[in-house]
Amino acid sequence: MNANEAVLSVLAVLEELQVPYMVTGSYAANVFGLPRSTKDADLIVEAEASRIHEVLDRLVAPLRPDPQMLFETITSSRRWIVRLDHSPFVIEIFLLNNHPFDRSRFTRRRREPVLPDVNAWLPTPEDVIVQKLRWVALSRRAKDFEDACNVMAVQGSALDWDYIVKWCAELDAAEVLEEARQKTGC
């Protein structure tokens, strides 16, 4: 099983159990920007922790769920990790938190092709940009900045810039948004 097949396996279980989810992170950035390789997939789910355990219990080898829930301090989210045997690839499943931006982007999610012939729930391109720049403002991770710039460059004038500016201002990411706009000419 490769990384994409691993992601598809987890998405199939979420769909089967009717657990609301959204594919985020580099997988979402790859859909709306320029694809790059990644060692993880991030999923946000709206469910009780017990429902996550139902999902984890249905996964089969070579997917190996870590039964221990972790706490993500930056986002104040609970998460679980699913490892792919014989691979550094992991799938991180985060519970949707109550932050207004996180709620907004989950509400705005839409079904899009995430892989050839496979549709999944994804954030909007605007929400990918805002989230990536939010991470840059918090941690200065170069990959997140490049992902945001790539989505901006590919999506360009189709983006709702008022929405992006509003949320970046609220999330203390206005400065990095300006850097990204200068870099991309958007």
C-alpha cells in the first residue's frame, strides 16, 4: 500500500461511518497549488472521540493506528496518528476544535477531486492559504509559506481576497500574507 492508497483507505472508512471530515495540509495544498511530496496527510473530523476509535478499529494492516490520543498544543486539538507499515508516511486525524476560523473553514468545505477519480471533502483554496499562513506566522515553516504562495499563484484572481485578508488579520498573519503577495504578485 502506498501513501495515497493509505489515505483513500481511511477516507473510505470515514465515508462508510458517515463521519464528517476534511482533508487539509499538503494534500489540500497540492489540489489547489503545485503538487509536492509529503510524509503525512492531515484530516479534520467533526465527531466524538468514540467515533474516532470506531474508525481506527476498522483500519487493517498495513495501516497501524496508534490508540493513544495526543494533544496538539498549537491548535488546542486532539489528534490520533495512523502509521503506514514500512514507511515514514503517517495520517494525522484531528478533532475539529471550536476556534472560529477552524469552524468557518469546516463549514465552507466542499467536495473536490483529491486524487484522480476520487472526490473528498476539502477546504476552499482561500482556507488553505489562510491556514498555511497561520502556521507560518506561528512557526515560520518554509514549506507552509511555499504551499500558500503556490496556491495563490495558481488560483490568482479566482480567490476571494477580502476573505483571506480578513482572516489573516484576525489570526495575526497579515504580515506573512503581505510577504506572500509580494512574492507571487497577487
